[in-house]
Amino acid sequence: MTLENIISMTLFIAFVVDVIFGTYSLTLNIKSRLNRVFAGLCFCFALWGFIFAALNSSLTSEEALFWRRLSVLGWGVAYSLMLHFIIVLTESRWSQAQKKPLLLTSLYLPAFLNIIVFLIYSRPENGHVQMIAGAAGWLTTTDVSWYDRIFLGYYLIFSLTSLRLLVHWYKQTDHPLNRKKALAIFSSFLVALILGTLTDIVTVRFANVQLPSLAPVIIMIPVVTIYGIIRKYGLLLPPQNSNASRPEGIILSTLSRTRLFKYVSFVLIIGSILNFYGRISTGDNCITGLLLSFVLVLMGAFVVGIPYLFKSIKSQENALGIFLVILLPVVMLSHSNTDFRNIIWPTPIFFMMFSVIFNNKNIFLALAVLSLLMEVILWLLVPDLWLLVDKQSYFYRLLFYAIAIGMTAMISRIYLLRLQENSNQDAFQKMIAQFSTDFVTIDRTNFDQKLTQLLQKSGLLTNTDRVYLCRFSPDQSKLFCNHEWVAAGIAALIGETNDAPIRALSWRSRQILKNEIVDISSPDQLPVAAEAERQWLKKQKVRSQILIPIQRNHAIIGLIGFD
């Protein structure tokens, strides 16, 4: 692989990663302003990366100039979005609703002017921007420097303002987690700013290093940092998928359905990367082939978002079914005259394998008929074909095998999980029946014993380490936890203090009194208002916790907790 192709592939992978991170932030909570702005920032970086990848693999200077002009939609807007994200993140006074029109004008008017001026300035007939082919790709030169100074001013003002807001946030906040977030994001943006300046300005102008712009790759440093903070500290709001229940007869649970969509998305993205690599390695850089790679990644992002875009299970399955029916002819016909034509024939089989886990036979029938039709069309288009099977072909075949193995393993796991869930449901019903029988004979002498047995069986069934029952005082100002079961090797908390697992008037108890289930997947994801509780949970080595309110006569009288 040549240096030019390595750089083009690196830029394209940066595009893919940015799309994944942007889509992930929207699936967490599309209604959150912070999530939407971060997604917009990621998609802008993604567009920047894709266009630079296409630019660097262009065959002619005219084609390279076309992509260079189009790239202003990425780098010409990115720093406005970056500052917008920092303003919303740090809750600056500029993020207030009444200042929104002024904020948007201040942020995006320079970006709009940036785009218009560059598109006029870089018109081929003006001759101000020239593309020069180098060993590593296409380089940009200009005969005037006034526009470079304008963009440099925009770039530095917006970047330094972002860093200043992060420093202010670090100094003003009293919450240790916010200080960690501010320091990590500040450091990542500062490193990206320094590296970007060195690679795109200093080295090119003063050291004569003949490398194309790597800014879309360098800007991934803060994006990856923010993603890490999301995973560790819950920077953006948590998932909002409301499809937790599964009607009778539905094969896929919410978790299995989400995994299925992610797997389809993964296959599409891998296909996009292979298509892009195949195009640039053979010199087939026509715009339709590059756009196919672009569209496949966007399709992957759409598939991941299906569980969040469509509420009903039937709508989700129909959406994926329609998507597969549209995608199949696109994949088959677009590669009928490329080097992939000797390995794409199993693609319809993969599509039909997905349909077996849906509760909709129409999807299977549509894919089956379409698969036969595609083969007939390819037969008519290419009745005879001589192929050279080389190392690259064997590699792609092995990759297809890996996809098929992964798909089979996923479908097998789905059915095994379904069987396990049925077994757990049966065990749960037997436990309820046994509880009903036991509580018929309950009295004052064996009440504590029966209740402890209930907690023990609940803990064993749910595979938790600690289960406890607490009740509120009549005025709900105190919480008493008198019954607890712990697994072997787990220290009991009741006995140290009467209200050890959860204290009255705490953040968690306030949620319980609102009749809300408290689901804490990690103490680090608790809000600022629950800082004391986060510290307490960490001290007790509690990694996750679920608290369920108990009602009587429409009033909350207590809770049952699982640690």
C-alpha cells in the first residue's frame, strides 16, 4: 500500500469513527441540547474527514480542487460547532435561552461567511488555489495569503475562546468530577490545537514537509476523549429507549434487538471501508464509488438509530426489512463490474439469515424473491465472466466467512438467551407461587424469617449480592432498613447504621418518593446533587444498584434494593 493510500484510508477511518460517536450521542438522548450539539460537531468532523479522504485519492487536479472547495463545509464550520459545544457543556451565560439568537448569529455567521468567501475565492477560473500532486497525496498552494490570514484568525479566536471557557469552568466548579472532565477536555483540545498548528501551518510553511492536511485525524483526539468521559462519567444524558417490554411471541428482547441493529451497522461500515479501499487501491476513484462508501456509513448510522426512531417493535422490524430490501440491489448492482463481483454472490444469503429472527414472514418473502431476481439480472448483465482469484480475493472471502460466522453466532446467542429468559420466567413464576403459599402461614413469630427468605430467593434469582427492604416513617422524613440478605463473602450493612443502604432525604430517596425506579449502573454516573451518595457507594464497593419503590394506597411506604 502506498503512502497516499495509507493517508486516504486513515482519513476515511476518521470519518467512520466520527459518525459512530455522533450517532452514539444521539442514541443516548436526542432531546438533550448537549447531545445534539456534540453530534453535530462529530458529523462536521466526519464530513471533513471523508472529503479529505476523497481529495487525497483524486486522480486529477480538477477533481482534487472540486473536493478541496467542498471541504470548506467541514473545516469552515467545525470551530463554530466546537465553541458551541463548549458553551453548552460549561453552562456559560451565553447558553441561556434568551441569548440563543445572539449566540447562533455570533457563532455561525463567521462560518457562513467563511464558506461563501472561500467558494468564490477558490473558483477554478480565478486560479488562486492550485492542487499539486505529491508522493503522499494532493497539496494545496495559493498565490495570495489574505484568505489564509482570515481563516487563521477565525481558527485561533474560536479555538482559544473554547480553551478559555474550559479553564473558567475548571476554576469555577466545586464538583471534583466536573474538574476532571474540564481538565481532560482542555488537555485534549490543547494537544489537538498544537498538533494541528504544527502539521498544517508550521511544518508546511517553514519545514517544507510535503504532507497533505491531517487535521481530521488530529481533531479526533478531543472527540475520543469526550467519548471516554461519556463511558466513564456519563457526560451526556443516559439512554432513553422506552422499548423495555416485549409482547408475547416476540423473539428479540430489547437488548437483543439493539445488538442486532448494531451488528447490521457494523457489517455496513466494514463493507464501506472495504469498498473505499478497493476503489483507491485499483485507481477506481469515480465519484459514485466514493459516494457508495459514504452512503453505506450513513446507512449504518441509520440502522443503529432505528430502535430510537421507531417506538413499536413492528415498526422497527418493518424499517429494517425495507432497509434491507433497498440495500440488497444497491450492493449487488454497484459491484457487478468490479473486482468484488466474484465474492458478493453470498450477500443475499446473509440478508435472508437476518429475516429468520423477525416475526414477519413478509420480510423473508421479499428478500427471497429479490435475491432470485438479482441473480437473474446479474446473469443477463454478465452472462460470461473470467476472473483472476488472487490474494486479495482470498482475503475478502475469509472476511465474508468471518461475517457469516459472527452472524450465525449472534443468531444462536439470541435463541439461547430467549430459552434462558423463558427458564428465568418459569423460575420467577414458581417463586411467586411459593411466596403466596408461604405467606398464607405467616404470623408474628415467623414474619422476619419469611421476609428474609423472600429477600434471599430474590437475590439468588436476580444474581445480586445484597437485597434489603426499607420503610419510610409516616412523615417520610426517616428511612428504616431492618431486613437484609447478603451473598457469601459480602459484608452486611444493617447493624452498622439503621439506614445504611440508603439514607432518607438523599437524592435516591427523593427519586423513590416520586415513584421512580433508581437504576445506577455505576456510581460515577450519579448527578452532582448525589456526590455524597457516590462517595458512600464507592466506599462500600457498590458497583451498581437498583431501588424499587413500594406503594400502598397510592403512597410510597418503602423500597426494595438490589446491590
